[in-house]
Amino acid sequence: MPSPIEVVRIPVLSDNYVWLMHDHDSGETVAIDPSVAEPVLAAAAAKGWRIGQVWNTHWHGDHTGGNAAIKAATGCTITGPASEAAKIPTLDRTVAEGDAVRIGAHAATVIEVPAHTAGHIAFHLAEDAIVFVGDTLFAMGCGRLFEGTAAQMFANMQRLAALPPETTVYCAHEYTESNGRYARVAEPDNRAIAERLDTVLAARAKGEATVPTTIALERETNPFMRAASADELAERRAAKDSFKG
């Protein structure tokens, strides 16, 4: 059996997280959705790691902005969604639904999850019970529907909800407090949401991160994953977009 993957959280910009994933057996390191380069390179250097790959979930600049400088510094290979290749000029490899990418002996399967952007993908390392979801699934929330539909996002939520409950979910933003405040309004009788929000508020008051999360926790407390239909998800997404709580 390969050694467990190590994942490091790197806070950047105002609320982004870049994830650094390391395989101790092979010595390989992957940066997922690097907004910027310097903090990511510094975090890798502090661990004695060299970044050999970058994986992008979608084209937005706060997920790809560090690609070029990391590639210049390390010679890494950059992988991202095939249907967004025109918007990510630094890509070396394009991938689509069902394709595999690897870090050492660990394989990740590409899952297409369009809606936030038209070609958004996630990377699922099934044997490691890990999924990198970019801006599709958040702790207690989901991404805005910039380039897709509520029906697509509903399908994404159902698909991700079907992953094993112990799966660790690595999303790309610290949005949990605002998501949780909305979730409490969306489902006022959901005790699990109220209890989780209390935990989130306490963590944020101390400056602590609230992600990663798990599929099990999202099933219980995420009003978008819990939506009964695409129409209900659309209503909740519109309400969240204008929510001031």
C-alpha cells in the first residue's frame, strides 16, 4: 500500500486556499489551483518539496494566476480542463471526464462538474478518499452559477453526495461563515446546521480555517447538496446571492 497523501493548506489573497499535495513514497508534489506563485513556492520549500505538477479545476484567475511563475521556477507540468484550454494558456495537458492524473502511485479521476464555469472539473482520489472541488462545492455552500445552470449544479451536488461519506473535500475558499449564516435561514429547523454554524463562528473568531470538510458533513448541513430538486437549488442559489446575513 502506498503511504498516505499529505495535503497542506496555503491561505492566499483575501479568502482563497491553494492546496499542496505530497506523496512521500515518490517525493512528488502537486499544487492545486495556485492563485499566486510566491506563497505556494515558499510553502513547498519550507517542507523540502519541489512542485512537479499543477492541477487546475477551472480557468478563473484566482485559481490559475500562479501557473506561469510556478512553471518558470520548477518546470512543472500543468493539467486542467480540456474545454477551458483556450482560457488557460499555461496548460501542458488537458483532461476531461474519466481521465486519470497521478501523483506517484495515487490516481485521481477527473469528474466534470460544470456550472460555476462551463468546463469546471474536480479531481477525485478514490483510494485516498480525497476530492478537490475548486469552486463547485463549498463547506455549507456551492459556487455561483456564472456559466451554467441550476440543473447542472444540482447534478453536481447529487454526484458529489454519492461519494463515500468519509471523503475529505478540499474547496478553494473560506466562505463557510457566510454560507452557514444562509444555511441557517434556508433550513431553520436543521439542528446540525445550527450546531455547525456555532463551531464555524468560534473557529473564525480565532482566525482558524473551516475547511477541508467531508461529504458526510455536507450531506447534513449544506442546503445546496440537500436541495430536493434543481428548482429548489435555483431558489436557494438566488436567495444566497442576495443574502445579507
